[in-house]
Amino acid sequence: MTATKIPHEHATDAGLDQALAPFIDRFVREDKRTKAQTLLAKREWADLMALIDTRRGRPLTPGDGSLDPWHQVRGVFLIGRDAYALTTEEAMKLRTTGVTLFVSYGATFAVSHDHHGSPILLT
């Protein structure tokens, strides 16, 4: 599913919990949270995208500087059925195909990308 090999460590279960539990509470529509938890347990990241409350987001233009203050923030990068631990900057530099989701630890922000349009910055 990736166009390049991701040279980063796989996210730990503790890291996934630290990012994804608050992500569900903050960015998933309330009536869809139980389903989101089920999808996360199965590592079905792409199906999670339809449950995100996009009213909390805005289009992100790569290179526009809006992520600059958060470049060194660590989180999890979800692609296919894999999860990696890396910084925002590292995640945004990866050339990938398919649906991706970067969630900062604590879910202060996230970047979703379905590759049909601009990435969405969720805050």
C-alpha cells in the first residue's frame, strides 16, 4: 500500500492508545464512536475515515506552513493495516498511496488524507 518503505518503528499498543482513544473522543461523531473503536481494534484505518467529524477540519495545502509549529510533534501514522511512530514532519514527507491518517499523541490534531483531494487538518 505504500509507494516507499517507511523507515520508522512500528507504533506500540500504548502509543496507539495514547493517540487513538482521544482521537475518537475528539474527532469522531458521537453516534459513530462505538463503531470507530471496533474498526481500530481490527486495524481497519481506512474505514475510520467515514466516521470523522469533518466540521472540525479544514483543507491543508502541503507546504503552506500551517503545520510548521507542529513539525516535531510525535504521533502515529496509520496506513493500510500498519501503524508507525514518527513526527508530523516525517509523516508529511512520506510519499504514499492509499488512505493515511496521522494522529498526534493526545490527539491535539490529526491529518487525514484519502488521496482524492487535499489532506484535512483536524484541530
